[in-house]
Amino acid sequence: MRKNKFILASVAALMAVSPMLPLSSQAHTVQAADTNAVNKMVMHTAVAYDKDGNSTGVKYNAFSYARLLSTPVKIDGTIYYKVADKDQYLKATNIDGVTRRITHNTYIYRTSTRRTSYQNRWKLYKGQTITTYGGSYRFKNGKHYFRVGGPAKQYVKSYNLGPVIRANTTMAPNSNNTSSNTTTNKPTDNTTTNNTQPVGNEETTVTVTASFNVNIFDNQGNTVRRNVPKGTKFVVDRLEVTPFADRFPTALGREGLYRIKGTDTWILAVDVTAAKKLPLHDYDLEHNSYIKFPQATDLYNASGSKINTNGDYIRKQSGQYKVDKLLYIWVPSENKAEPFYHLVGKEVASNNGHISFDDGYVKASDVQFMSNSKAITPSNTAAEAEAAAKK
């Protein structure tokens, strides 16, 4: 009897152990799937579909994050991303968007009556390209608009845009089918353009490595998502010292922030590890022009005369100073035209503290232009400056 009990106990033990084997295998599969998953922001409210392209009735709200397998698939000719660990597929156009060409100069709108900016521009011009997400919206004025950004409200009138030039989602050449209705796609053009900024070769995946206080920020540096878990992955398309970098401690801001692809939201570089190194852009230097004062410098007015500073002068200094114009000015005391930079601001550091002025210029020959800042060219010629002065 004791022998039979021992056999029964052994069988029960084997039965208890044997189901664990496929579960262990399944756990490994899930782990592999998660490794291939990234968090992407849904830019346009998206309906979830099953593997046959039928609606599941589930919706993902705009500007929410979905954990998706990084490799897109095609179902009945439409590109989708599969939701990790679910039989749900979201249309890629609601996430990556599509590229359209602007056919008429256009403003960007928050509502049918209020304008806003997009990537620091208040107006977009014919011939540029831009990314739109999902289908168009009909506003209260009866006109249709495409979303071009977010989470801020940014829309462009649909009649100012041409047809789709390309999808922004790149298919692998030999992507696997998801069902009998799924077809394999030829590789798409992988040089994606967003407005006028190509990002195809500036794209990578970052993984959150910090354990605490990892946040996502909008384009003003405001927190839009808090406490992102360690291990979360994002596709990013730019590393930049942003205009709002000074809101962080200097050491953090100078390391830059990554822009999450398809959005205007950012995550600190120090909080993540990137699969591929991206070039570090400096927004301020790329969009503004700067000079340095390697020596003591005189200050001039628009007529080419030195400004009376009571013996004071711009001192030699290591800092940078913003300028917005380079032009020739006729200098009466020298009887010739010289190139000058126009100073932005009303005050500059001097030998005795600061010099205040209303409209200041410095000779280009007295200063050093910062070559890594935005290039600036003369707005006139020496001959034109001479002619204007001798009228």
C-alpha cells in the first residue's frame, strides 16, 4: 500500500512538473517579443484591428503610448504595428504619419480661429514637406485640417496640402505575413522628411536606464509624463541641446535631450542608453548667429561713427554675443566701407562694467564669428553702402 502511495505521489509530481515546461518556453517567447517592442506615441486616435484586419472595437487615444513590436506588417495592403502580447494592430499612419508636400503657403492652427507655431515656425511655405497623422478633422467652420504635431494642438488646412508622397513607416524587405490576408511589402523609401528636417539617418532606439524620476517633456520643457519605468524603449530621431535646456542643471542640459519620433516630446539623454550614437545638435547655435570678442572693441552706430562711451570700450571676453545682421557701413573717418555685425540687445560687457546702447554695431575685423553658429551673409555690398552714404 505504501508502495502504491509512493507511485501515485511520483505520478502527481510528474504531472505537476510537466506543464511547467511549455510555460517556461512561453515565458521565453514573451521575453523575446518584449525585447523587440518599443513605446510609441499614438498621434491620432487609433482603432485596434485583429490579424485579419477586422476592428476589435478597442481604441487608443491620441498622445497615449502603446507598446508595439518594432517591425511593422502589412494586412490587406495597409501597414500596421502589432501591439505587444495582444492580437491587436494599429495603423502606422496614426503613429508615424505620412509625408505630404505643401501646395500653398499655410499657417498652423490650434482651432479654426487661433493660430499657433510648429517647430518654432508660424508659417509654412509651398514646396516644403510635412508629416500628417491619420485622417483629417472637420472643424466648427466646416473646413478640414490634418494634425501635424502634438501633444500641443497643431493643425494645417487640408486644402493647402498635396497627396501623400510616402509613408513614414519603413517595411523590412522580407517581413513575415501575419495572416492569409497579409501581403509582403517591397521596401519603402527610408529617407523620411518631417517638414524640412530629414531624420532617416538620425534615428535610433533608446532604453531608459535610470531607475527613478525619468520624465518626458514637451517643447517648452514642461513634464507631460512622469516616472517612465526602467527598461522602457522609445524610437527617437534627434539629439539636441534644446531651447529649454536651461531649465535643467547645466550638466544635464548640455548632454542634450532625445526627441521621441513622431512627436514634439523629449527625454533627457542622461536617463537613457542609445542603440546608436546620434550627432548632438545645438538649437541655439543652429538657429542664431554669434560672435566673440577676442580683443578690446569699439562700438559704432549705423552711420559708421563711434558711439561715445566716455572712454569705455567692449572688453576682451570668452563669452558669445548674438548678432542678427552682417552689412557694409560707410565709415566717414576712414573714407571706406567696412563689414559690420549688428548686435542683438541693448547692453554689452565693457572694461568698466557694461555699455548700454540703442543700436550697436561692431567691425567684423574686430571680432570672431562663431563658425558653428548659423551662417550669416552680407545684406549689401561695399559699393551700395558708399552710394547710400554719399546721396
